Amino acid sequence: MAARLYETEDVDEVLDRVVLATVTALDGCDQASVTALEAAGYRTVASSAAAASAADVAQYETGEGPCLDAAGGGTTYAESFPDPRWPNLGDRLGDSGVGSALSNHVEAEGSGRQRGLVGSLNAYAGSPSAFDGEAQEIGVVLAAHASLAIRSVSQREALAELGDQLHAALGSRDVIGQAKGILMERYRLTPEQAFDALRRTSQRLNVRLAEVAQTLTETGEYDDDPLPGEPC
């Protein structure tokens, strides 16, 4: 199960596999979801069933419940509903068919522009007192694996993105070098003068220097004076 989590290609796929793994591995669990705490509030980012999403929403709307408590840290277990810890929530989960709930904190840092996640892994059962001590321990392990898998995939995505950026940067450097060579040969410039000429053209046209260099190498056209105020 851990291997299936870590072999995924992106964070969304990790989350989908996490909720399916929770339903499969956790005795008594009928449905599962992942809650994310974001700048705009709480959001369900993965769910094994519409009923799990509805249970999450009931907690978001009332501002309390096991998934919100666990998002703040630790494990929260509700044997049945209503639960005196959440008076505003009342029996809304019970009315939607949830008899008990087990939520565990999930936290994974993102890398670069790849998102991380802070929230909870939520397991819902149709009957009260569905999760015994062993199930609660398994829930902690599943949440830990989820956190590590999200972090691992996020880092892998960030490394791939960095590789693409480096590849593009190296390509741009080669093109700029070719364009400098053309200007040096054509106008008898030093490397520094050729680069300054490309930079000035980039600023005047308000386009990237690499694009100016690409145009020059592909067409051979260069309309600017490479040495302003001096004869070519």
C-alpha cells in the first residue's frame, strides 16, 4: 500500500489513493476523505464517496467537528453523534448516515511552486463506536504515510520543474552565445559589446533577450546600431 502511494505521479493522485487505502485498510471504515486547510478556509480535496464530502461540509458550515480539530493537529475520534464537544454540529453527521468518525492530522510541505497540504485524513463509519484501538493506530500510520507521500511527490514534481527550467536556461544560453558570435563577426565587436547590443535591443523592443537572440540566429536580421553614437 505504501508503495502504491509513493509511485504516484502527482499530489491529486496521491490523495485519491490515500482515501481508497483508508477504506480498504481500516476496519469499520465505509468512506473517507481528505480535508485541506487553505487561505480561503477548509476544502475537501479527495473523497471516496459523496457522503464523505457531505460530512465534511457539515463541519465546515458549523465551524466545528473532528476533521477541523484534527486539521489543527493530532487525532480526533468521535464514537457517536451528537458529541458534546461540537454543540453546533449536533447530529448533522448522524442525519447523513455517519455513526462515528476518526480524523488524523496530515501535513506535508510543498517544494517550489508545488503545493503542500495541511489538513486531516477522515474515516467515517455508518455505525457508532466503529473504530477500536487498533483501527485508531492504523489511522495514525495511514495519515503519516499520506503526509510523506504528498511531500515526496511534491519534491519530485519540483525537481522535474527545476530540470525543465535548467534545460531551458541552457538552451537560451546557447542561442545567446550564437547571436553574440554573429554580431562579433559582423561588426567586429568584443563579447561584452555584443551582449550589450542584444540587451539594448531587448529593452527597446520589450521582449526577452533570448527571443532577440533567437530571431537573429534564425533570420540573420539585426536592425539596431550595435554601438550607439559610433559608426559600425
